[in-house]
Amino acid sequence: MLDWTDRHERYFLRLLSRHARLYTEMVTTGALLHGDIKRHLQFDAAEHPLALQLGGSDPAALAQCAALAEDWGYDEVNLNVGCPSDRVQSGKFGACLMAEPALVADCVRAMQTATSLPVTVKSRIGIDDQDSDAFLQQFVDTVAAAGCRTFIIHARIAVLQGLSPKQNRDIPPLNYPRVLGIKQQHPTLDIIINGGITTLPQARALLDGSSDADGIALDGVMMGREAYHNPYVLAHVDQQLFGDVSGIATRADIMAAYLPYVEAQLAQGTPLQHMTRHILGLFKGQNGGRLFRRHLSENAFRKHAGITVLEDALALAEAGTQLTDDARQHDTEKETV
């Protein structure tokens, strides 16, 4: 989720779900230790619960960054060992680290020594030709022995030689049984599954064991691209997965809550497009959604774009919805007559 789950996106997503845990985009140890710490680590208190996702392979550097995570008030620090990006391979971190489970274990130990926060690991189910239940089992065994209790596993291998990062998101087939097998072998570990999950019924089946003939229930579900491109799916998460009986916010409610944040950020000099690029999918599948996206895409990048661009886009979306509702009502009246 590099360049996707920045602080503006996370604030927006928190308006849809009060309980879902949010993760930062992956931040490298070098960026934190030699760059602008505030730019990478600042967040709004409303974003809690929030995990900082780190990329790196040097135990000492990761330990320093884990300490920073606690200092800045994060709720979890996550080591990414699953990203197939060319950028991370060249820096010897991300998915290529799965080939070195002992090094990952050393990193986890160092991070745990430096912080009281939970230290979690996000991985793939394998890499390149190391595509077997035994390989993943050994990886989890080694890292769990170092003290890691939570694994977030993307249920695809990463093909580092031959596929682009984009292709790695879709071409390697999903293998949920391999992740379920890890949970079966390690019932005391928290195993969270990622990859290809697009609906809440699908997520619920993975959580209650009904997706598996043996009734294996996983401890969590991570949703990435679907939550970004179709964010309103999260509006039902609190009620359906967390048992929160509070009302479900409408899209208009969410926009009304987001506008004050946008205004405050504009006053601080944040360009409008930095915030609107994350919300293009809010009206996905809705009449008026295309008008909403088009207006933001064509106007938010302009030099002096302000809050009215967002307000006008919302008005277009609502007008499109209303026109459809009126048409349905008209059809109903004709059928009645």
C-alpha cells in the first residue's frame, strides 16, 4: 500500500469504521533514521487503533524505529516481509526476507527489546520456487520462536523474478488452505489472512470457520485494495464483524465529517488533491458516483482548489442518486396505475 494509506486516507477510513485497525504505508528504517520523522510518523489521534508498518533488515535500525513508534503513540509495530516491490528488493527488505527467516527472527527480537508494543510480521505464503506448506511452516516456526505472536499472511506467493509488483497482486493464485494450515498447526498464534477478500460475508466465513471443511477459524482479516477502491464496504464492518449496534453512517454523513478535516488541512497548506485522491471510490457503484469522481479528478489538482470543489462533487453525487430515486418512484407509480 505504498503511497496509498497515508494519514489523510487513514483519517477518512476511520470515519467509516471505529474499530478496524489501520496500518500505515510501509516506512523504511532509512527514511525514519535519516529523513523527516514528523512527515512519516505524524497522525491524528482519531486514527487509533493504528499500526506502524516498517521495512528494513537491520535489527539495530528496526529496534530504533520500533522505539520511535512507541514514542509517537502507535498501537502496534509491524515488520513487512511481504512487499514484492523492486524498491524493497534492492534494499534487502520486503518479501525477499522470507528466504532468511533467522534474520527476520533477529529483527523481531531486537524490536521487542526496544518497545512494549506488539511486534507483528506481515508475509507472503512463499517466494519464487519456495512455494510449499513446509517452507511457510518453517518460516513461521522460526519467527514465532523469537517471540512474534501475530502473523498477517498474504495468501499468495511473491514471484520476485519475473513478475512486476502489480502482477504479484493478482497473478500468483490464492492459497487460503495454506494459511488455514498455519492456524491449525499454531492454535495459540494470531493468524490474520490477507489477499482477495472483497466482501464482509467472505471475511466473516474466514473468521468463524465456515469457509473451511475442518472449521478452522482465523483471528483476523486484512482488506487492502478493496477498502481503498470501494471504501464504503468498511461502513458495515463495525456492525457485522465487531458487534457494534451503533448506526451505519451514510456516504453523506461521512463526507460531512470529512469536510472539517479537509478545511483544517487546507489552512495548513495541504493541497486539496492530497486528500481527495483517496475518496474517489466512496460512491462506487452508486448513481452519481461517476460525476463525483470526474469532478474531483478534473478540479482538485488546480492551484487554488478549495473546499468548494469537494462540496460541488458531493452535490453532483447526491443529485445523481436523487434522479435515480425519482425515476424508480415514477416507475412504481406507473405500475400502480
